[in-house]
Amino acid sequence: MSTEGDVPAEVVEVSADAVAPRGAMTVEEALQEVLKKALVNDGLARGLREAAKALD
């Protein structure tokens, strides 16, 4: 295999508190955290119009 065109992976530093949650999480708390992170990263489609737009 050739190493031409290989792009080195970008190193992203993550704070320790973002990786390990404090204590045990309930299903509802975990879902809330996932939805918050998706909303911040523009990965959450809300409503019928946004969902249809995301599928196109």
C-alpha cells in the first residue's frame, strides 16, 4: 500500500469531566445528554420539516 495521500488524523483533546459522567445515569438522563450534544453539533433534526430536509 502506498502512503501517498494519507492524511494524519486530527488529535482532539477532551476534558476528563466530559468523558466520565458523575455517578450512574438513568436512561432519561443519558438520552437528555445525547440530545443536548446532538443539538450543539447540528446533528439533531426537530420537527417534520427538518427531518425531511435531513433525509434529502
